[in-house]
Amino acid sequence: MCRLEILYTQHCTTRVMVTSLRSQDRLGCLREASGSISSQVGWGRKAYMQYLDNIYKQNDVSWFTPVELFKPWYAHGIAEAILRTANLSVPLKIYEIGGGSGTCAKGIMDYIMLNAPTRVYNNMTYISVEISPSLAKKQIETVGEVRSHLSKYRVEHRDAADRSGWGDVEQQPCWVIMLEVLDNLPHDLVYSENQVSPWMEVWVEKQQARSEVSELYKPLQDPLITSCLEIVNFDKDYAPRRSRETIAKKLWAKVFPKPQRCWLPTGCMKLLDVLHGAMPKMSLIASDFSYLPDVRVTGERAPLVSTKKDGSSSDHSSYLDAKGNSDIFFPTDFWLLECIDHYCSGWLKPGKDKSTKKGKKRRTITLDTSSFMEEFGLPVKTRTKDGYNPLLDDFKNTKFYLSVPTHNTK
């Protein structure tokens, strides 16, 4: 028997991680498979959609990351955001977590080499923190296409959520980039019999004589789950834009009680806690899904669980159907992400009077991908001849989250 941290375990002996090595390895060959869609922008929308459909069928995956589809322009937009915000009087240091095939790293370094003062490029350091050995190798090959990048770039093959891998506390400003990382991080599922009953952890149990697994419910015991629930409740209690909705739900719960299920981004919380502890002056850029269409799995912040075969996708209604060949995507609640970010930075502490707090340690903003690219990128480079722009029009369910330190660091 094991507690359900994420989605599926074959033998139910360990906590389950969401990482899919199958999907990771496919990302490594994306560059050769698809080339750059940016080179096809002279087409109209219909031809572009046909081209996109073909590369999906050829690679048999559910989704390609925009940094790959729109290279180099997507990465150039991120680089511009960094250059506008960074303190360039100190050497620029960038960490990327889960760098895929290295396309983002190469695009950012290319842009800085061509657009920043020479000293900024010459003194910069770009570090990829990658858990997949095959992708780590691929990243070096990609970045190495420009020889001068290699002296400034390295890959550290390790788990970014392991504090020991970060070594001593980084006292200098630095940047952390996470593209489509949050949707793959571990989540915990909790359950409540009704809206007023206490939350319980969800575990899965596999019967010896049966292949199926079933759920069990246990009292809360994991401190990470407890802390995450405190932040969720704090968010609901104090967020002005949700206050009326929360009051209405409480009234409704008394009249029509019903079971509740909630997916908690505990993996995100663990990672941000490690990052803030290791790099208190870091600036963060994260991009991910803000919502997912056609989710059939139940629960707040539930994942999309899909299997793709022969070019067609099949969505599952239960996470227990997610065998080893399924693609799993979690939506990111960006308002909750901001609360977790403030919590891990040491500013937001549930249970304390918010009015007595000192100034925030972080300045944050969430932008739609289209708004981010219109501000920092060159969307004209991805516009088709009939005016359609897939970078701005096709990623309406994704957002960017930017978080930078203030002077309130103590």
C-alpha cells in the first residue's frame, strides 16, 4: 500500500513521480523531426494547421512546447525580459530547470550575444539542471552549435528539488527559468466527505489477487500536504477577488453537502522552498498551462490524463487508468502559485495577521503568453500571411509568471 502522491504505481511500493521518460526522450528528437515552424510563417492558417497536424502524427505525442515550435523567437522574448529586468552591473547567471533539448538555452544565449553589451555575454553563466541523462547530452549538443557558448554553459545532471545539489547559498542575483515544468511536478490528492469535514490523504492499495488498485483515505500526516492546505485556505480567506465566491460556497455547502477532491501542487511547493533557500535573490520566470480543456478526472486542479496512439488521443476519466504510456498535464493555479512563492520566500505565513506583515519580499506579475510576447518578443516573426499568429492565438490557456526580489530580504 502507498500514499497517492501523483498518479499511478504498478506495484504500489513507492511514492509515484509524474515524470515520463518516454515523453522526455521524444523531446530530444523534436528538433530533427519538426525543424522550426517559424520558417513556415509565410503560409496561411490552413497550411500551418496542416503542417502542425503532420508533425504531431509523425512524432505521436500529445503536445509540443512553444519554445520548440517557435524557435528562436520564443526564447528571444524570454531573453529580452531578462535583459530589461536584470542588474547587468553584476555577472548574469541563469539556471534553467528541465531544459528539454536545449533550444531555450541556445536561443537565450544567441540573443544575449547579439543584443547585450559584449561584457554581459562574455561574463555570463548558463546552467541547465536536468534529471534526464539523455536530455542532458542533447542540451550540450544543441548549445554547442555555437562554439563560444560552451565556455559559458554547463549541464548539472540532478534533481532540482534536492537541496543538497545546490550547495552553499547563492548570495548574488540570478535567474531561474522553468518552462512547462509545473504541469509535470508531483501533486497530492486529498479527499473530504463534504465541504465541512476535514481533509484526508488519498492512498492507493493493490489487492494481492487482483490487478486493480483502490483508494484509501487516511488522516493528514504529511507536513508538506498540511502546509499546502494552509496556503490554499489562506488564499481563499484573504484573496479579495474570491471572498464573495467563498461565502457563497460555504452557504451552499450547508444546504447541499457533497464529497470534495483536491489536487495539491506539493511538488511545486517543495521545489520553490528549495530554490528560495538556495538562492534568496533569484528572479523567476515560469510558463505553463493556466487551464486544460476537456479534463475528465474529478477534483479541483485535476490533471488531463491522455493516451495517444496512431495520431489520435484518448482522454481518461480516472488517474488510475494512467499506465506508463500516458501523458499527464496539471493546470497551474497562478494565483495559488503566487501565494506559494510568497510563502517560500518567508513573507506569507498562514495564521498570522496579514496587516502586521513587513513589506513583501517579491514583486510578481502574471501575464497571458500573448501579452508577454507582445511586450518582450517579436510577434511579427510568427505571423502568417493572412494575419493569423499561432504564438498569440493558439496558446490562450498558458501564462507567464515573473517574480523578482525586493529590498525586503531580511
